Amino acid sequence: MESLQTLLAARIREGSGEALFEIGIEEDGAPMNLTDPEYQTALATVRTAASAIGAEVAIMYEKTSGASPAAPTSAAVEGKEKAAATAPTIAEPVNDNDQTAFKTSYLMIRKKPKSVEELLELRVAVVGNVSTLLGVLTKGVLDDGRGKARVNLFRHKHEIDSGRTSSVGMEILGFDAKSQPVPTMSHGRNAPWDEICAKAAKVLSFIDLAGHERYLKTTVFGMTGCAPDFVMLMIGSNAGIIGMTKEHLGLSLALGVPVLVVITKIDMCPPNVLENTVNQLTKILKSAGCRKIPMFVKSPEDVVVTAGNFVSERICPIFQVSNVTGEGLDLLKNFLNVLPISQKYNKDQPVEYQITDTFSVPFVGTVVSGVVMNGIVHAGDQLYLGPDGNGAFQMVTVKSIQRKRLNVPLACAGQSASFGLKKVRRSTIRKGMVMLDKETTPVPRGCREFEAEILVLYHSTTIGHKYQAMLHCGAVRQTARVLAMDKADQILRTGDRATVRFQFLQPAYLKVGARLIFREGRTKGIGKVSKIVA
């Protein structure tokens, strides 16, 4: 029992608070052939061990199969692997004709958080032309077919009038330690975030990004600045793969963020149109530019297996849902529940906090929101804030910290949080600034010029000296000008790679190795910062 408790504690620590555990399967993948009494005993043992370390157990998928067949040959295994790579589903046929029944299951073991600061958090960027699904997931109500569910998500009057998201919105979906969704309605009204977080052990923060081409700048900023763990790409089955869908998929691939695809409106879409949309999507995902393996999730087993391999492999899960009838929503919710954290953050590094938004709150003062990229910030800590217009940093004091609208004493690496700052004017702060550890030596400075290794994805003519484009790097979003490049003719065209020296109009904080995206109209390019010049 002690050995099992130690194993579970290590797996939960590795998974940042949760772990997917298999019963009835050996470590090498061979079946253990557990009969029903043996399986029930094993399940009870795991529940006891989990309870001893303050965790809850939920059965995500249970499978009954016949007697284990003879070991397959290596050629058969290789053929099966090739078939699995191209097959749309993962489910295996269950042999019900065998007299002996063996049981296996996948369990979600999740630690009960003692306080809000221990809450497990995943950030999911939602892109595409459909916001209704987000309203259905986070508000717990089905749509009426006329967009009723999405109205709750809009922040501005012009968004309600036009039906288009134009700003970066935030919604949350909570799961408790037993993997049940936390109710989002309380006494006939939307439950406030503090109520949801008080009952939840895991919270998914949906970053609702604009889908329309007019607001692409906002979408790119949300994808780079908010540090999403995953991207949920929405496709209307009746509209098919439109230009902006390819744009959003390309952004995700350029930033190296795992993508899951949700095809909506399947209740109103003719079968032949839906089939065309699916075929088109599959073709794009398998193309040389994407090199993804499409997996159509149609059963609870598909959910568990796909979620386990989602981060480490080139798998792209595809869900087909209806916001009106609710078809496919349970599979999507279960998938979001078992999704592991993909990015690894270091709490032991010096503090680095990226500012993505600023507010002026009555009786509080200036408040900044963003993501803690490294380290741990406590209320009362002193941090460097900058760079200002001259590239300098000033020392500020964090007087309060909020997470999901709840006051907390600290914020750790990987968490999104808001800081109340003491004696700082909001007019002196802009998006893209950072807050750094006060022990940082030498004193940090903003940079105006830097070198980056870039790839021009598309440009209609040529890029040369003094060319200007909007550059996104983390939370930094501003115009940069080309000063020089390592090409003999000093000209770049579509598909060219080069080391280019850029100059910002205002100083910004960059780190060597950071990914960047630059765009201007339909021009697109990606790159990586290689050197800070001045």
C-alpha cells in the first residue's frame, strides 16, 4: 500500500495535480487478464491509496474483453500500427464470444486542492467563426438555434449588434476532484467565478478570440500573449474550411501549440456537405504543411487514448457536436477534463510576469493582468516594471493578487493572475511590459534593436531595407522596421530564410530564443530571436 501511495503521489506531482491511471494493463502494455472480482479488488485498493494522499478517483472508461489472444508477430504489429495511423477512430472491437471476461479501465486520479492557489489551470485559446459552443460549455445551457448561448460571452454592445467577437474574452469551466463539471448556474443565475473555483479542482480558462479577419491582430495577440496550452479550432460544418480557418491553423502550427478541432452545427448540416467538410479538413491536416494525424473521437475509449497521446504525438483530435441537440458535447467535456498540462513552467527561476491587460479599479488603483512565466510572486513583493519609453525599469510593489477573481496570497509559474500595484499610474503602463525579479542583475533594460532568424511564409512582392510590419513576440505587439539582413541582394521573397536585424519604435523586453510572428496585410512570417543588439 505504501509503495502504491508513493507511485500515485509521484504520478500526480508529475502531472501537476492529476494523473491518468490504468488498471488491468502492465507497464509494457500487455493485458493482466483481471477477472471481475480481481478488478474490483484492484479498484478498491487504488481508491484507498488515493484517499490516503488526499486525492479522488473517477472511472473515465471501463472495458470488458474476452480471453487474451496469442501474442502477435512483429509483422502483424507493424501492420496494425500503420493501419492505426490512418484510421479515423481508435476503438478496438470487443470479443464478446469468449467465455472468460477480463476487465480493464482508465482512472482519473486528481488531488483535492487545499486552497485556490493550488487550483490546476489550463488555458485554451478558442478560435474560429463560431462562439456559440463556448456559451454552451461554460453556461451549461443548450442553444436555441439562433445564437442565444453566445450573447452571454459578448463584452461590448457592438459585439451583440454584429454577433462577432472583437475582443479577447475569458470564460471558465470547472471540474471537481471526482471529474464532474462544476454547475455554472446558481439559483437561476450565472454562478460567479469565485463560487466555481471554490468547488473546482481543475479549471479550464477559455480565451475567446476573434474569428473575423478584421480582428486578426487581436487574435494573434491572444495566441502569443496569453500563453495558451491548447488551441480549440471551431469549424461550422455547413460553412466548411474558409480562409480564416487556415489562417488560425497556421498560427497554431507556427507557435507550436497543440490543436483540437470541433466541427459544429452537425444537426442542421446535410450529410453530403458534412462529408465534404470532413474530407477537406482531413486533407489539410495530412498535408506537408501540417503533418498531423486526424483522430475522430467517437467513444469514451477514444477520448482517453487520444488525450493521453495528444501532447507528445502529432495527433489532432476531431469532435463533431451540435449545440442545439447536445450531441457530442459529453465526449468533448470528458476530453477537456482529462487533458494534461503540456507546458512546463519553472517555479525556481527568477520571477517573470507578462502583462496582457491593464485596468483602473475604484478603491484599488492600477491593476495589471497577465501570466506568470517563471517563479513565484507573493503579495507585498517588490518587482521591476518596464520597459518605459526610454527602456528603463522602475521598482513597484505588488499590494494584492487575484486569481479567477479571488484574492490569493501568491501566484506561481504557469498561472494567470492579476496584480494590484501600489502608487503606479495606469497611463505609464502598456500591454507588452513585463515584471521581473528585483534581484535581476544587471538592472534590466528594454531593447530597441535585435536579430532574428526568420522565414517568410507569404509576401506578394519583396521585403527590403526599411520595411515595416506588426511584430508579435509573447505579450509584445508593436511595429518593427527591417534595418539589415544577411542576404547579398538585401531582398526577401516568399519562402526565404534569413537573419534579419529589426528595430522597434518603442523599447520592449525580449529574450533570446523567443518565438515571433510578423504580419502586415496578407504578409506573414515566423522566426526566433537570436540576438539582442541594443
